[in-house]
Amino acid sequence: MEKMQDARRAVLVLEYNGKIVTKYIADSLIDFTYTDAASGDLDDIDLRLEDKALKWQGAWTAAEGDKIKATIRTVNWDKPGEIKKLYLGSFEVDSGSVEGPPDTVSIKATSLPVSSGVRHEKRTRAWEKTKLKTIAEGIAKHAGLKLLYEATDNPSYDRIEQTDVSDMAFLLDAATKEGIAVKVSGGKLVLFDEFRYETKPAVATITRGKDNVLDYSFSWSFASKAYRSAILTYTDSSKKKTYKATYTPPGAPRSGPVLNLNEQVSSQAEAARIARKRLRERNKEYGKGTLTLMGDIRMATGLTININGWGKYDGKYIIESCVQRVGSSGFVTELQIRKVLGW
């Protein structure tokens, strides 16, 4: 008979306000969800706890700003005797609820400090003679975060205005227009180039009938890949100069609609860069998918995987969001993925 210490299992390890509380959580845990969010959203965790003794509504009640560090530890998961850890990051409690009967308590925490005003506080200001990284540095400092700038480009602006929006909303809008993704994770404000991440080697190949796929879905839409090329045209009246650039990706069809753009640029190089970025924005949603796997700690947002055994849907995908769940039903990983463009 298999001994308990030899069983395949996943354990949630929690540090709450500097104290390890794993043993106090274990008997009450219904489920735990960690969301490694898509660009523009915050990573978060959600704890659901059984509370028939009313501890989590009394002496153990969570408070706004409480700090939680979470790790998933797998034991004998892929092979006997193997122990692995996935550190999920540091989070601050920002909401809670109770419902019943029977009494259950929910505690939610996010990767952004709750005291920071960068998500809710609206501001109006102008940035002049600056770069995207400089803007991100200022916002990261205001939020109490470290900046991790992993984008290849660092666009320059003669003037860019923030008008009655939060710092995070403003940064997300500016970065998205440049094809740069934004995340808050592990105490860092991260900006990264999705194309650069798409070119990295796949962390795994998921094969139909071989890997532990619990459920899946794949789809495609021609409307999301309708444009064969992009043309940007802009006339600078002050310089009496017209910039025009065309971007046609490798393997594009010979016929089909063209994405016509008219955006302010200050050079031919910028026109070419923006044409490519806008075409990526319009066409990147062509192939989408979801996967639910037996818990897999290799998976994370921004990594790539290969899909094999689904015919038309086979290929390389980038993970847009990753959810790790641990609870009474076991340990599962849920992925939102899209097919990489390759350009």
C-alpha cells in the first residue's frame, strides 16, 4: 500500500505578515487560486476557507494591507522522491468576504501595494522630451515597485499627456500602443516586448493523448487576421514633410485588405515601427486556446509552449494568462493561450 509520504501531492505554503501559517490553513482550505495575469491586469491570489469555528471572522480576520507570500510545493508529482517549489510572489490583502451556511471566508490579495494610488488616483499632467522607460520609472517609484524594463524599444516622446486617468491606465495605454506588455508581479513593474517573448524556446510540448490535459478549446477567426499589410502615412505640416511606411509580414497573402494608418511620427524609422506594431495588434488574436492541465509549475504568463496532436491548431503558442489552483479537488493549471505571429 502506498504510504502518505510517497503519495503524489501539492502543498500550499503561506507566509502571513511574516509568519508561516501553512499548518493553520491546511485543515480549513477549500481552494486557493493564483492568477498570473495577462498584460494590464494584476496578479492576485484568492483563498477560500471553511470557517465553522468562526476563527477567520474573529481573531484571525484578515485586514487591508496584510502581506501574504505564497509558494506551491509539489511532492512526488512527476516522479517518486522529487520535491519542487513554485514561488508565486508577495501580495497585499485588498478584500474579503464571508458567506454561508456553512460559513466560508474568502481572502483576496493583489501584487500591487494597496496603499499605492497608481491604480485608482486620477492625475493630469504632461510629459515632455521623455522616453517610455523614464515614465515607467517614475510610476514604479510612486507605487513602491522596482522597474524591470525588458522591452527592446524605448520610444521617445516630444510631449505625451496624461489626462484624468490613473498612472497605471496611462502607462498601459502608452505601452500597448508600442506593442509592449505591462505587468505587476513580485514587487516589480515589468514592461516586456511580446514579440521578443514569442521568439524564446518553448518550455514544453503538450501532446494530445500523452500529456495530462483535463480539457481544452481552440478557435480561430479570420476577422482577427484580416489585414495582409499596414501602411502608415503622416504629413508634418510644420516641416512640410510626409512620412510613409509599409509593413508586410513574412508569408502574408498576396491579396487582402490593407490596414491604413494616420498617426503622428517624427521619422521614417518611427513610421515603419508603428506600422508593424499596429498590424500585430490587429492580427495577433487570430488563434486562441484554453488548456486545463494536471498541475504544472513550469507554466507562467509570457512563456511559450508547443501544441501537438490537434491538427490545424498545432503550433507554438504564448501563454497570455496562467491560473494555478490548489484545493480539495487537487492541483490544476489553467492556461489562456494564443498562437504566436512569428514577426
